[in-house]
Amino acid sequence: MRESTRPELRILAGLYVQNERSFVVRRCVQRFLAGEISSREAIARIRKHADVRDEDPDRPPDS
């Protein structure tokens, strides 16, 4: 878990809990835990997918 901030870890954990059945989310979290990608990169990859729920109140809605 290199170069991760607490807010990034909280966001990643929230995305996982909201979308634990999503292959994309599970794979990104696995790659993060293996040290292959950063938490920031995992979050960005997860958010690219339209089928992923992101109910983070601190994130502005997509326009």
C-alpha cells in the first residue's frame, strides 16, 4: 500500500463495499493490495466504469 493517503484508502474501501460484485472493482483492489498500482490509480480505473456505483458525498457529480 505504497504512497496512499487515508482519504484515498477510505474512498477505495467505499467503492469496494458499494461494488463488491463488480469484477473491475475486485481486480483493481487486488492489484492495489499486490502493490501493482497506487490507490489513486485504482480509484481512477474503477470510476471509469459506468456500472460502478460511487456514492461519495465529497465527490462532485459528473457533468
